[in-house]
Amino acid sequence: MKPRWKVTCLHTLARLAGAVLLTAAGTVHGVDFPDKPARIVVPIGPGSSMDIIARVLAQKLNESWEQPVIVDNRAGAGGNIGAELVAKSPPDGYTLLFAASSLAISRSYYRKLPYDALRDFEPVTQISSRNNVLVVSPSLPVNSIRELIALAKAKPGQLSYGSGGGNGSSDHMVGELLKLLAGIDILHVPYKSGPQAQNDLIGGQIQIYLGGIPVRLPMIRAGKVKPLATSGLKRSPSLPDVPTLDEAGVPGYEVDVWYGFFAPRGTPGNVVARISAEVSRILKSPAMHERMNALGVEPAGTTPAEFKALFNREIEKWAKVVKAAGIAAE
């Protein structure tokens, strides 16, 4: 017969091993994750670059988890309506925020928010990065960034640019950065979604839009808008003949818009890790890589720690732009 202390130790080890296996499998309070439908909150209207990619990911997660994953569009207030919803949702991994760079911008742009971006969210993974493209109305008599800057300086305050997420969104701030670096005065016109801004651009109600490449590509190819420059330091593979803003006349301009998943603060670490690993696996598959490149974005798939570090850097970067532009809002 084995001594009692050896039996007790063996039982303890067995229980510990079982706990480790459950954690590795992604369980919450003894329940396998996921065991019910999940939702991805997109804080902007349907048809945007964010919405397109969120729906592709939702479909893939649906297939791998064998659970429904729905996309819930909650547009408005520069993405803050959707962000607040997720911040106040149960921290169980079943509600995720599909955020963009605007989440980092909001922290300095708005003096008062119903949530704290650093305190109320768990970074899960960076989904992708993309460049913007500056497009103008076909009726605008310019064919280069230098010509656009010259026209804007000749008509201060008379040209307008749209933003797809409204005040404080990444589309808004990339325009403010352009104003600062180019030394021009152009009017910001906020919209709830990129397609709305694009429709007014085509119709001539606004003259400039600096937004995501994916949604702009069909309009560019159809000749409905004119592309003048992209926002990265390197030319976009989707638009290889279009120069960057940096090389076209706005030295130092660089914006790399990112998308990422956040969970409510307090979501168990093993669940965050499970979601991060699964999304990363999907993003790094050859088929998904090809699909996202076709949409004009570069898939990422980082660890929670890597994404948290990026988020902190972005908060610091855009805080400087908000301060320099003097555009903080209530």
C-alpha cells in the first residue's frame, strides 16, 4: 500500500494538471469557451473598411468555433458609442470591440468620456494595418498634392475634407495632421461612415477625403475619384503608381491606421489568449492573407502584450497632434 502522503500528492498533482488543461482549452468558470454566440461591435456604419474586415473575421470565427459570431454596428460619436458598449459589457470574451486608431485618439481628443481606454479594455490582438489614400473630387482642378496645397493656400477655408467616423475619428485626425504639416486651412466635415463621405465627394459636396484604401479602390478604378497620394512611408501595393504624401510634397507625413480587437477589462487572461491565438491563426493563413491584401490591408495577428505596447505608443502620438492642432472636444 502506498503511504497516505504519496496518494495525497498524486491527487493534488492530478487536480493541478486538470486545471492546467482546462485553462489551456480556454474555459471560464469550468465552461468551455466559446459555448454560446459572440458578437463583434464595430463602432462605425456598414460598408466601411472596418465593417468589411470584421465580417470576414466573424465568418471565419464562426467556422472555427462552431458558434454564431455576429457583427453589431454601433456608429456615432467618433466610435465612442460602440466603445462604451463594450467597456460596460460582461468580461467573458463574448463581446469584442473591433477598434481602429480612433480609440487611441479619443483619449486625448475628448475631455470627458464614459470610459477609459487604458483602464477599461484588454488588448487582444492587432488585426491589421493599412494606409489611407487621399482622393479628391473629379471636378477639382488638381492632379497632384502640390497642386492641391497651392489651391488650398489660395482659397483658405474654402476646401473641405470628410471623415468617415466623425469628430475624433482616425479619418478626422489624418486630415488634421495634413493641415499641420502642409500649412493649409481646410474645413472638416464629419460623417457617420466612409461611404457617406465618399458619396458626397463624388457629388462634389466635399472636395477631399483621406480614408482607407479598400473602400476607395472600386471608385478609383471606376474613375469616380482621383487618387493623389497614400499615407505610408512606402507606396501601397494596391496603388503602386500613387506616390506617398511624404514624397509628393508633405515631408514627414506618415499614418499607418490599425485595426484590433479589445475585450472588456477583467476578461480572463486565458480567454483573451484563446481569442488572440485563434484570430492570429486565421490572419496568418495563406487564404486570409491573400483576401486581406486584396482589400488593401496587411494582416497582423500580434500577441496581447505586443498590441498593448502599440496602443500605448499610439495614444502618445495622437495626443501630440491633438495638442498641436488645439482641437480637443467636450
